[in-house]
Amino acid sequence: MRFDRFMQLALYDPEAGYYTAHVARVGREGDFSTSATLSDALGYAIAAWAKAEAAGLRFRRPQLIESGAGDGSLARAVLRRLGWRARLGFSYHIVEISTKLREVQRERLRGHGVSWHPDVKTAVEAADGEALLFSNEFVDAFPCRRFVRGDDGWRELFFCHENGMWDERSFEAADLPDSSALNGWTTPPTKGQRVEVHESYGRWLRGLGQSLGRGSLLTVDYGGSAREVYRRRPDGTLRAYVHHQRLTGLDVYRRPGHQDLTADVNFDDLKRWGAAAGLVPVACVTQQQFLLTWAPQRGKDKIRDFLADPEGAGSAFKVLHQRKDCGSKG
């Protein structure tokens, strides 16, 4: 089984997937935490960005669409920072496929007038084709294809389960996706180098480009350029999380449906795939730079300092702003 198929089933199978059937909590009580569950700083910054972007695009009634809202912490922070007066002019939509997380979100966001949608196409249609979309730690969980460098080029990794044993095998790749992780090396990678390609997110971007008439997309996630992502990482970046424990190697196969799976995001690919879909890159900065720009610190805040630390999360997370502007309606 090709790895992206395994990851799709492990995370999103309707009856047994991690996100669709088993995840119930994000944060200290769950398997992993996000920036939004630790602090409101990112939500405050996104709210300030959204106000400015809506004004720049001259949206009369801005439509905010959050994809993959986790436990609703980010949405609550964004709405709180917008303030009641601004909220009267904004509409807030959440795209969430997890029934369990949707229930958690509804409880946390009760009374905020949020609308939920099963997919981004439906959400954009509800926004009449004009919207400001954003996500935090969303792309990393898209099913990825995995490749390993062989003697004669890239080979694709497949998942095998035989005689009660988990294993991986590599085969000559039938096709290679358009990715700088595969074709962007200035010098040939060493034999055995592993990389991941979020090809399924490229398809998601194409769909968004077809649905969105005008608006912006803000993507917050861990990763960077292909060079940054795979520097000194010969085994790639795929890992699993269970109760905040990080698992790698064959352990990522041990508990399908009962652990999170993730891989660092190659922002080179996101820029190129987005541009092909009509979403032009506007800026790509570190999380530290984004927070300093849109949510300047007031007083001491240890958690916020952690999120903005240039030696840690502040540089490990990137923020990509892409825009599609085909002129105003009417």
C-alpha cells in the first residue's frame, strides 16, 4: 500500500481514522498541543491581519474561514480579538471533518455565530466566493507520499503488513510529483535520504483556486524550504504522536487510527502549487516575525516568548500569505 493511502486511512477513515473517529482532545489532555492551545497570541495576530487584509481587499462583509480548527481555541482567540463591534461585520466559518472535534468546537464557541462546513468548497460557496482563509497546523496532517533516494534516483516507499509484522518496501516510482524535495537539490542527495511530499494538499489548493473568486489564504505550520526541512535529516520528518510522545521509524505504523501522523511542510511547494492555482505568494515569514508584526508583546508572557523564540517555535513555524485578487465584484 502506498504510504499516502495508509496515512489517509489511518487519519481519516470514517469509522476508524484518528481524526474522524478517535481524537477528542487537543492540548495537555490530548496527544499533541498546538500554538493555539498554549496561547492566544497567534489568534490575536491573525485577527489583526484579517482586519487589515479585509480593508485592503475592500470586503464589505469579510468572511473568515478557518480550516481544521482543532478544539476551537484559535477561533475563540480570533473572535475575542476582533471585538464585538468588528464581529458584527465579519462572518466566521469553520471547515471540520471530525465529528468529535466539531462537538468540542461548538461547545467552546457557543453564542459566537460560527457556521460549520464539511469541506472548503462548501465554505467558500457560503461566502459567495470571497473570503479570508487561514489554518494552523493543518497542512502537515495531509496524507503525504514518501520517497527514498536509491542508486538510480528516487524510489517510493510502501507500507507492508505480512505475517503480523509491519515493514516498509521501496519500489521504482511510477510517477514523481512536482516537488522541490525531489527536484530542487543543488547537489544530488545521498543514498538513503528520505523525503515527504504533501501532494494531496496540492490538490486541495487547486480546488480552492477553482472555488475562490477573490481573497487570501494564510497558512501557519512547521517547516520551511526543502533545504531547511531536510538539512541534517536523512530519515525525513515523518513522525507520530501519542500522549505527547514522539514516535518515528516503524513505530509510525504501530497504532493506525490511534495516533497522530505528521510531516514538516515544504513551503517551496506551497508557493509554487498555489501560484499555479491563482494564489500568488505575498509574504512568507517566521512565526516570530508574524507575531511581532501583528501582535506586539505587552508585558511579560512566557508562553508567547516560547512561540516567538527565534531558536525554537518562532523560527520552526512559518506563515505563508497567498492572495487571489481578480478585481472587485460589481
